[in-house]
Amino acid sequence: MTARFLLWDPDAEVTPLGQLPFFIQFLKLGCRFEPWVEDCPLVYQNPNAPKVVNVLGSLFLSILSGHRRYSHMTALLSDSVNSKLLGMSKVVSDDSARRALKKISEQAGIEWLQDHLRKSYQPLLTAPPVCVNLIPYTLCLG
């Protein structure tokens, strides 16, 4: 029996949210996150207002982290890995996120989200069926 050792790299960046970096890469490779941010109906007039990517990214990370209250967003301040992967410069405060959502009209928000949801599944509706041979069964999707 041989001994195995795990060496800790104290300089490596880590995230408390485990598999989230892989999901973020999936969203980026699938061109899902950037168009979602660009099409957002949130518009600021004040040059001191937070960037839209920071607001949406903070809300996105908070929801995926299982947070159920705006105030829980402060827990994301210590996670620099995922925010960088999303192209954010910082995590916004819960007050900034709340005010941002109030600026989006309900109708514009619904249209924006439904359009991006539709874009995520629409290619599957025209794709040929996929069959997987699982001996002794064959599974066909589509």
C-alpha cells in the first residue's frame, strides 16, 4: 500500500461554490450569458450606477447559491472566482440589485426572459432524434 498525499496550493484561487465554474463555462461556450446581459432592458442614466453585468451577475450567482433573500448576496463578496468568470468587476450590494430590478418594467422583463428561455430550447425542437443503445434497451429521445 502506497501513501498518497494531497498538496495544497495556498496561492490558487478557490470558490466556495464547487461546480459553479463549470456551469459558467457552459453558459459562456453556449453564448447564453453575454446576450442575456446585453438584451436586458435595464438602463441607467447615472454614470455612477453599477454596470448591468455586475447587477445581473450578482443576482445570478446569488440565485445559483441558493440564496432566498437579497441580504444574502453579501456572502458573495468573498468569492472572487465566479464573478471574474462572468466578466464582472464586482458584486453589487443587495440595495443596488433591488433598485435595479425595480427599474425594469414588468412587461419588458417578461419579454426579455421569455425570449432567452425560448432561445435555449428552440434548437432542440428541430434537432434529429437521439438514440442511445443501453443494452438490452434502446432509449430514443426526440
